[in-house]
Amino acid sequence: MERNTLFEIKALYRDNFRVTGFTFGSGDDSICIVGSMRGNENQQLYACSKLVKKLSELEQERRIRSGKKILIIPCANPYSVNIRKRFWTIDNTDINRMFPGYSLGETTQRISAGVFEAIKNYKYGIQFASFYMPGIFLPHVRMMKTGYENIDLAKEFGLPYVVLHNPRPFDTTTLNYNWQVWGTNAFSIYTTTTAAISESSADQAVEAILNFMSKQDIIDYRADEGYISKVVDGHDIISVRTKKSGFFMPETAAGKKVKKGSLLAKLTDTYTGELKDEIYSPVNGTIFFMHDAPMVYSNTAVFKIIQAE
Amino acid sequence: MIDTVVQVELPVDETLAIKKHRITPQSGGNRKRLSIVTGIHGDELEGQYVCYELSRRINEHPEYLKGTVDIYPAANPFGIDSITRGIPAFDLDMNRIFPGSTNGDMNEYIAAEIIKDLTQSDLCLDIHASNIYLTEMPQIRINELHRDRLLPYAKLANIDFIWVHGASTVLESTLAYSLNTRDVPTLVVEMGVGMRITKEYGNQLVTGIFRLMQELSIWEGPVDEVKQPIISEKPEEVAFLNAPVSGIFIKDTCHGIYVKKGDHIGSIVDPLAGICLQNITAPATGLLFTIREYPVVDEGSLLARILIK
Ligand SMILES: [Zn+2]
């Protein structure tokens, strides 16, 4: 294992801003994994730290294939993590909306450019991503339909789901999109949580990545085979929204199978405790995402359900 | 008349309402309509004065009003109330969610209702105040895709400078883009600085708004002569000056003046060591239309923009 500073900015009153990379093996730029890019992505950082530990062990056991180089960047934004601010410290911009970056531009453009320069030639690229709404996801691999996406490859993680979605206007500035444009096979991996740590979900993600690396002959590892991934188009995921605001009292959980008409959650009045609304499943399916904050606004997608065939 | 454009019930004893002030002719009049929107970015307050001053001046001479003026002073009331650029609780830039969706979350729903309310306008102005870091000369920014339609209006707005900029997919989710593609000509005004009101600029723009109202046959009263703006249409005409080092920027010049290449603009200093880290000089000869107001800079932070002569 080699620990390198991939990008650095000198600061006035803080320690230097550093993006640190961990390299395993040597040779071709085979696979790169990027963890947290935002200050609240603790789980993403945690999963990467486990991966670094695991790969160190594998390296000592000489189980990294010769000619293959692996790069892990656990955190592309330590400044924000350390002060518990989601976006960039001074100007609140998002590093994952600045790719491919610009080395003469604004600070976060420079960071993105510095990171992208170090990782753009990797054959496979994985980012631990997070959702902007509070909630619990079923673990999945997410891919943008850019025309470059390789679904069969995405299945080789052995995670329960592979979700495809159409790029939205801002997606063109994300790492994943730019990786794909530059010829990297790029995947976003969603574990169950973001700010909170889920040990089992982090383990599952690490296992999935090792599984993938083993199938691409980057490491010698007998991974747990995992799941036969179900491929889902984002359009086929049904969002169930609140009609009112209030305390959110779920009656189910992510991963549970639900029947059309079954009760998913209750909303109660924040002053009187009276029942304000009940939310029922519009379809038969599996809860893919569930809101997990105590209160909820109206019109919020509190459940996302994958319809049963 | 104060109208509610859209309202949403919040979890605890509060209703969020987007309101507008509709001013109509005393009698008769035409169906022409001008809409003034501001406050999409909650920390940009220059438009607050413009909204107030515009209705004050109309109400001094209601007999001259022949069409409808709709004033939307607070597109993002939460942001204005909490000195937040984006939408608090969601950490979302409101100017990245248009045209919204009536089936979307609370913010997307609000965005969609705002668009719906604005679509009958003959002209719309979306007033911004740069951000809290930069001071801008009064200017209108036009996406090159909408140049031909907007330039004749922009020339009447009594601003100093019109900046026709390149198209970008990210900008497709702005209010202005959404309205311009829905056939409502919409001008984006940038002037002054965040968190402050510059009365001089506000008055200057109000004069321009009356000239536009005259053009649209909404105003029959006397109108002051408007400025001839400088128009920039080529990307290479704008020079960007980014901080070469992190530190405290001490500004030694004002925006709105002509500078020669090499002229002193300010310095970046280190108050801890008591030294000047870098003298900042103009990278080109021309009009200094943007200058850094917020002293703390990271390497890369924008310090100035110059329209090259
Ligand atoms: Zn703005």
C-alpha cells in the first residue's frame, strides 16, 4: 500500500487541504474507488476505510494480480467532513457538480480537476454515492443511461439491484458522468445510509466491490457470490408521496415486500397527535427507499417501491 | 392586490406561501403584463428595494398604468428569512430545480406553480445580486440561445453591461431558461452584492423597468432616458482573475472602473505572519465589472472579472 497526496491546496488558518489516495498493486490503472465528496457522507467514508483495510491484507497475502493497480480515495473533501458542513467550506459549492473541473478556475473546480486528473484513466470507476433526501435505500448500483453504460458489468457486483436512470441537466457535471464520457466503466454504489453508519451495509458494499474486482481478475479473492441483480429502470420505481406534513410513523421498512393497499405509514399532527393521514401502497412490490427523518413535508417521496412483476 | 401563488402547509403550525403583488390599471387598460421576480437566492437582497420602489412609484401615478405589473419579491422565503442562498433544510439551489413538477417534492411543486403563474407574462425580470462574495455592476446576462429575442429588451433596462454567455446544460434548470423556452422573454439582472442593498443600483434599474413598461404599453407616464449598455458577446472578451493563494483579500480598487493590464487591484495577505502573500494586478486592460467583496479567499476564489477593451 502506498499513501499519496493527489491534490493539495495551502490554506490560511487550516491545515492544508489534501486529497489522499491509497494505491495497491502496480501496473495498469485498473480500478478506482472514491468515497465521500460531501461533509455528511460518513457511511461512504466508512466503507472506503474498510476497503483500504481489506486490500492491505490482500496485498500482504500477494493476492493482488500482477500488472493491476487499485486506487482508493476515501475522501475527496476532508475540509467539509471535519467541520460537518455538507458542501464546500467557503462558498457552499458541491465538488460533485464540478467535474471534469478546471485547474485555473474556482476552488472546487480546481479540486475536481485535481482529483479527475488522478483518476480519469482507470478502466473501472466506483463512487460511493448518497441521496439528497434523508432515508434508507436498499443497496444498489446506479448507472446513468449515457449510451456508454454496461449493465452486465454492473450485475457483477452481486448487489440486489442495478438501477438505470436518465441523466438530468446537472448530471453532466458529476464524477460518474465524466468518468463514462472519458471511457471509464463507472458505477455509483448506494449503501443503505449516509450520515449514519450501517456496519452490515458497509460490509456488503465492500464484499460487492471485492466480488467485482475478483471477476475482473484484479484480485485473487473468493467473494460471497452475492445476489443475482435485478435490473430496474428508474421510471419503473413508484414514488409514494405525502399529501400532508407532520410526524412520520412508518409501518414498514426498506426491503419489505408490500401488497397493494397495505398500510405503509401514518402521519400525525405535530401538536395534537391526531392522525392526519395514512399512506397506502399503490402497488405490489418491494420497499426500495424509505424516508427516515422524524418529520416530513407534504409532497415528499417517503417511499420508493419496485413493482413486483 | 396581494395574491398567493402557491402555498404549502409545514409540519409545525406554519404555512409557506409564495405571494405576489398585482398592480392593475385604475380603469380599462390592456392585457399586457410585466413580472418582476426576485429572492430565488435568499441572500441576494438588491431586488427587495427594486420591488418596493417600483410599486411606490407606480402608486404615485396610478393613472399612467395601462397594463398589469406583478411583483414576486420572495421566491424563496425560507432563504431570505435565514440568510441562506439556497433552500434551507434541503441544501438545494432553487435556481437549479425549474421548471419543477406538480408531482414532485415540495420545492419542485412550488417551482412548477411559480412557472405556471408567470407563463402569461409578456416580459419577466429575474433580479439577482451576484452572491455574498462578489459585487457586480448592474448587468443583464443572456444565454446565447435566447439572444435575438432578449437583446432588444435588455438594451432598454438602463443597465451598464449586457453579457451574452454560452449555453450550458446546467443552466437549463434556471427560472430564466424555463421561461425563455416557454416563450416568456426573461431577463436575468445581476447587480450589487449579496446581503446588502445598493440604492443607487436599485434606482437605476427601476428607471429601466419604467422604460420597459413604456415599450410594452404598460406605462404612459414620462420615462427617463436610459443608458447605452456595453454588450459583450464573445467569451474571450471576459478575463477572470482567481486567487493564486489562500489568504485575506484586501481590495484597493472599486468595480465599475477601467483598469490597465498590470494595474494594482489589491493584495492577498496573511494576518498571522503579517506578510503580503501576493500583489493582485489586473490580468487585462478593460472594464472591471466584478470585484471580490468577501475578504476570505481560498486558492481559486474569484477576485475579479474584466471586460477586455
Ligand atoms: Zn442569484
